[in-house]
Amino acid sequence: MTPRAGMLIAAGALVAGTVTVLPAAPADAGEPTPRPLAPLAWTDCATQAYPRLQCATLKVPLNHDDPAGRKITLALTRVPHTAGTSQGPLLVNPGGPGGSGRGMAGYVAASLPPKVAAEYDVIGFDPRGVGKSEPALDCKPGHFAPVRADSVPSGAAAERAAVERAQSFAQACGRKYADVLPYIDTVSTARDLDAIRHALGAPKINYLGYSYGTYLGSVYARLYPDRVRRMALDSVVNPHGVWYEDNIAQDYAFDTRHKDFMAWVARQNAVYKLGSDPAAVEAAWYRMRDALRATPAGGKVGPGELEDTYLPGGYYNGYWPKLASAFAAYVNDADPKPLTEAYERYGEADAAADNGYSVYTSVQCRDAGWPRDWNIWRKDSWEVHAKAPFSTWNNAWYNAPCAFWPVDSLTPPDVTNDQLPPVLILQATDDAATPYEGGVALHRLMRGSSLVVEEGGGNHGVTLGGNDCLDGHLAAYLATGKVPRGEDGAEVDAFCAALPEPEPEPVTAAAPATTTPEKSGRRAGAVRAEPAGVALHGLLGHVR
């Protein structure tokens, strides 16, 4: 969240006729009284990496306002506490929307200090519509099969074809899931969180959310402030821009981050031999993009697929060495194989990615109003593209089904909150997926929260990824509930230095991906033996 601060669209441009589903005050009084639930039936689903992992399922109402109506199933995982005294459940979410969270329980339990992890039942879950939860959405399998048309329209006919493709996806979702789409949204998912809490028999939850998971946590906290014990929010969605404006802010931020990558490649000219001038390196990258339009690498990497391949580098700089090696092999040696293999590792969509995208669009298109007039999208996209060409049109097409979504949009809730215990907010200054302004905005909206900033950091998802300073703040908070406090009037309560930049790798023929964490869409099988950053970002995925 995927999914973005350049607010080019005035409120009046958004689709009219939206409805508000969240009252201005906390909703506890209006919630149906939960029925007593049988204890969750946890079964062993251990893996080599996570030998204590357990699995369960939970049936929840499709429509929480009709608790006796149709039920859907949520898939859960757990690493149970081992300490004599438990601090309760710690629910974890990797973001998206559309990200599978079942793999997060094992990773978080293994990554926290053992004494802290021992005090929690760490709970992962696939949100409604996702992964092993039922029904799992897949509106149009193979929607991202290569080679797609160039994301930057070459003329009216190309643009019209892309618009029709987006409209076709929205129509396919409507045909297959007409009865489900009205209930695939953030508020419904937040109410699922409370159903999980109830099924666990816990009066309150602890929560760790990344990316979109920060927005989900904020909405839960607005609905149920008295049921929040501790809440840590890492890489924060700007609640003022849900979702059209946030996507535009991402366009600018990802372009800046791509330039950071180009500058890094230039500093490593002795290895990659692409030039020592960042502007010249960037020009070479765009020449590569142009060449792929005529002759896709390996018959599968055209301009759009190239953007899909390099976008993960905007999330995590640990991918830069392999991406730079593929770039250099193509430009300097006319060898397309490493580029093709990089696409297969980082950019190619599999069935899990198809599912994730179906849920992503379902949630974002339902959550908030989007322009229904394509002329608005066109004007904004060309204006942004002129300044930030790296992924603006790619991102526009990714979200374009929302212009034609078959279900009316809701009004995003106001997540202002003065009823919570201290919330810990963690944010990198140069995060592209959720720009820094989002962390500051939520900090101001949540009274008593604490903002910890990774100064100079450009990765998305900063805790449990190898930064000892940030991890220390998270561990101390989960252990004691205490948060750092800055001096009076200070906007930031604590700073952490960013991790060092990655070291370059020699340019060699790439080997096929042999582990799943880096593969887009494959989040549940991350191997803890991977470096912390690689394993974490494999779980978080690269959903916009």
C-alpha cells in the first residue's frame, strides 16, 4: 500500500453517492453481541523453519451486520507462548491489501527476542478473500501474463485498449463475486480482527501491522479503542489520502527511490560499468526499456514487466545488487537471460499474486471513492508522468479497475483517536511505498502515540529486518508497553540510523530463484535462514 502525497484530485472529483459506514464515535454500542464460540481447534502445521507453528480456521459472518447469515472462513496460524505468564495474542499483518499473513506468525515469533516472543501467542491470518481463507478471490487468472502492452500509452488506441483491459477485470470480479464484493473492505476486515480476538478469548489484542496493515490497525483502533492493548504500526499509510491520492504520492516517491538506485549503481561503476553519472545511468535504463518494447527479453520481459521487476527495488534495497547485475548484463553484454531471471524472481505474477491483486482491487475500490471519469485519470497520470516517469502509468493501470468497479464505494473512516494506550509508529524517511508524511499524519491523529524514525532509510517495512535500533524499540514496547518520548514540542520521539547500503555483487549469469521469499506473491513459505531483510520483504511482498 501498495500502496503517495501529491494530492492532485480535489474531493469534488471523487465519485458521488458514497455512503458512510463508520460513525464518528466508537462503534462498540452498535456492535452485535458476539455469540459464545468454541475454542479454536489448533492443529500442528509445523515447518522446518517454524517447528511450533499451529493452524486453525474461524468462521465469521460475510456481513457482520447479519451475524446469523452467510459465513466465510478465515485461515489462522499461531506460535503459542511458552512463558509462565502470557501477555495475550499478538496479531500480525503484512499489508497489501491482499497480502497473506499466515507466514508472519512464525517469522515474527522467530525474529523477536526470545524472552519477548515467549510471552505472546503470535497470530497470523489470511484476511477475508486471501490465500487459504475461503472464498479466496481470483477475478481473472493470468491478468498479468506477459507480454503486456507498454504501460505508457503510445496513442489513443493503446490507451483505449488498456482502459478496456481494466474495465474487463472489474467486470470479471463483478460476475464471479457479486455477492462477496460488498463485504471485501477494510472495515469488514477490522471486524474480522475482533472476531479473532473473541475466538481467542482475549479481552484485548496486541497488534503489529506493516504497510496497509497500519491502516487496518488504525481502523480497528477506531472501532474498538478499548480492545487495544498494544499496537505497533510500521511504514504507515497516509490516512488523509485513501486511496487515489496515496497512489499519486507513491508515483513521485517511487521515482525518487528509483533515482536513488541509479545513483547507487553509478557509485558502483567499477563493478557494473554503466557510468559514474547517475543521470547517464538512468538514461541507459530507459534505453533498455525502449529496446524491450521492440524485443522483449526472453520473450516475456517488455516495458511493463521491466517496471514490475524493478519496482521491488523501491521497497527494499537488498534487491539492488541482483537488479543492477541484470541491468549491466543486458546493457553491456547484450545478455537478456539475467534480466529474464530477475523478472521471474521479483516481478512475475503467480496464482498467489493473482489472488492478492483481486483482493487488493476489491478492498481499495470499495474502501473509498475513485474518479469515475477516465479523463481525470488521464490528466493526472500524464502530469505526474512528466515529473516521475518510472512507474506512474504502470501504477495507474494497476488501480484503473476502480474507475469501473461494480460496487459503490464507501467513505473512509476518520481514524483520529484519543482513547488508545500509547501506540508505537515506525517510519523510514525515504520510504517510497508509504511516504514519510503518512507516519507524521497518523502520529498527529493518534494522541499519545510515539514516532520512531529511521533517518535516511529508504526501505518499506523497517522492523525485524536487521536494524537493531528499530528492533530494540519494538521489543521494549512489546515487553513493557513503554514508548520513547522526545522533548516537548518535538515531532519525532526517537531516531535510528539507516542500515548501510548494500554491497555490489559481480556481474555474472543469474541463477534461477531457489527460495520463495523474494518471489512475488509467495509469502507463506519464507525461510528464516535468509538474511532478515530478504525474509521479511518476501513476506511483505510487493503489492502496491
